[in-house]
Amino acid sequence: MKKTCYILSLAAILSVVTLVPGQALADIFMKQKHHTGSVTMMGQTQPARDSIQSVWITPDVMRNDSKEASVIIRLDKKTMTMIDHGTRTYTEMPMDMGKAMEQAGGGKMSREEKEAMAGMMKGMMKFSMTVSDTGEKKKIGSWNCRKYIQKMDMAMGPSRTELWATEDIKVKDDLFARYSAIMMTMQPGLRESMDQVLKETKKIKGVMVQSDTSTTMMGTTVKSSVKLLEFKEGKAPADITAIPKGYRKQAMH
């Protein structure tokens, strides 16, 4: 189940990153409200969840914190650390899925197993994405927004997102786009899709304020939403990569 959770977590992070192009190279802070509907997968049911998540993005690190968990992505080390605040444990894994799956198997995979795993990962992670500008406009909170439809076609299943973005938040350069490119080149099967995905992503003008997503995986439909509560540029905390004291490291299962 944790292997599946890893895949879903990375897919979710990639989706969030590609949702918001054109951000500044200064550190960025966002506070978001997330909702995920109830889902049953692989015989296990996960109830609906609501959380407030705080996100810091710097040129080298992306950190997402909620009450239940934290995720730290380090581009300098090419690692992703998942922290469980309930069990006071954390797991560190390579962002290369092939290496992560081998690590989960205890590092004892044969050459044939590695090749089979690489082929499976390449097939699972191949996808295409299209973005359509609907031209529809409305005000969400204090922001004037425009509606886009984003569709992703993945081997695991299709995903459709209705998202609203605003140009009221003035930003520079391309930190998010840079993150998208670097993260995608680390993943088997995504290299071939990167140019097309980035081309589509650039159609979204401004910062995402609200999104509603329906994703089908393994025959199950998962509905989720994200709403922007706060956005600012500033200096990320010096301890952005820190693991809470007393937390125990555990291996990926």
C-alpha cells in the first residue's frame, strides 16, 4: 500500500506543480485548503479528508506541511522525504521511481527485475496533458479569475481539473516551471512528455486560486479540490529541510 501511496503522492505533487506556471525566483509561500473525497482502493477505504497546507518553494527545496504530514522535496539531493506526524516517523526516498522501488524491495532486485520495474514505471508514468481556456471569468475572494480546463491522460487513468487562475498576483520569472522541468526529467517515462506538458501549462495565466479535480485510478474515481488562502513572496525559514526532533527514520515498505 505504501508503494501505491508513494506513486499517488508524487503524481499529486507533479499535478500541483504543473498547475501554477510562471512564478518568481524569490521564495514563495502559499497557504491552501485541500479536500479529498472518500476512496476505496486495493481493498482499503480512506475516508474524506480536509486539511490546511502550507507550502514553501525555493530554488532548491519545496516543503508542504499540514497537521498530519509533511513532504520535503530536495532538488539538490534528488530526494523526497515524507513525514508522518501521527507516528512521529519519516521516510526518505529517491525521486527516481526506479531507485525508490528497488529501495522498497530491500535493494536485492535482479537485473531482470530491475528491467521489468523500469518498463512498468515507464508505462505507468507516461501521460499527456491539454489545457483549454474557457474564457469564463469570475471573482473568487479578492481575486479576479479566469477558468481553464486541464485534462491529463495517464496509464493509471484520466484526470480532469477545472481551475481558476488570477493575474492579480504579480509575479516574475519561472520558478514553478523550472520545478516542473527538473522533476519530470527525474521520472521514467516523463521525459518524452515534458515539452508538451510545459507548452500546455504556459496557457494558464497567473496563479491558481481554486481547482476541482476528478481522477480515475484502478477503476476508482477520486474527487479533490484546492483553494488558495494566502500567497506571498519572502524568505523561507532556515530550517525548511529540518526533521522534527525525536522522529524516527523508517524504511519504505
